[in-house]
Amino acid sequence: MRTASGKIGYIKTKKLSDIETLREELLENNTQINVLEEKVDISQTYEQLKPQENKDNVVILEDFILKKEAKIEGTMDTQSETYQNFNQSMNARNIGILAKLKSEATISATFATYTQRNQIINDLYNQVISKQYQGICVDFEQIDDVNSFYRFLIELTPKFKESGLKVVVKLNSPIKKERIKNIVNLVMK
């Protein structure tokens, strides 16, 4: 359950003294995501990309790295002229840009507690908003604690979806598609 202040918690008893509706309905954009290009070089024009109608067409740009000290590091200079030209080209063609999140950190240590996950989620959210991306593509190659990873996705997705941001996950072992397909916007192979 997410509280009005954004905290996520659990209900310990089956009885609630005061029923409070936090979110009666969440209007969600259920448009399918179409990934046009996964490894984007911003110096290219990508005129060959063919956006599909009635889908959210996106490209994925490598930008964020989750460092061992549980900090998100951005590698893309979104203020550069090259990026600005690329962004304008994508916007003119109604193509969104998602930032890829890779990890150098150990999942079991980095996502062990709610406080750690929340700090990473807030940092990631703030960077995605400040760089004006349309969402995030989580691509972790090494996942030593799959349950902590699932918990991370469960806590990350509502915060992003409330702001209209997309959450995409690249399927790597030991992630099971069945466990996350209803949590995130898209699961990629």
C-alpha cells in the first residue's frame, strides 16, 4: 500500500479502523510500447526508423549506471548540442527516449531495505525528470537476489507511472516474465 506521502508499507491486520481511499482509480495509458532502437548513438539521425501508429514509439539511450555505492550516475550530457539535435529529431517524429539503467552494484546489498530502494528510486526519478526522458529501461545483467529486484520494480513502477513515465525491463536470468509482466509497461527479451 502507498500512503499519501508516497511511502510504501504493508497492512499488518485485516481490519482498518478508518478507511481512506488513497487512489480510487489510476488512469493508465495502456498503449503498447514499440522499441524502435535499443542502442542509440545520438550522433546518428535514425531517419530509417518507422514509428507505428497507435503505439508509444521509443528508442533506448544508455545513460544511467547504478554504482556500487548505491548512487545513480548519469553518463549522457543532455545539454550538449548533439543531444539537443537528437532530442528535437525524435520529438518531431513523436518518438520518446527511454534511459537505460545498468548496474555495477550487487542487488542483494543495494536493494536490501526499503530505505535503500526508496533512495535509489527517488534519485533515478529525479534524474529521469530533469533530463526529460519518457521513462527507464532496467537492464541488470547480474541479479543475485531476485526477490529484492522484484521488490524494487514493485516500488519503482507506481512512482513512474503516476508521472506518465514508462518502465521497461530487459529480461535476463533469473527474472521470470510472469512475475513482472503486470507490474511494468514492457518486458523485453
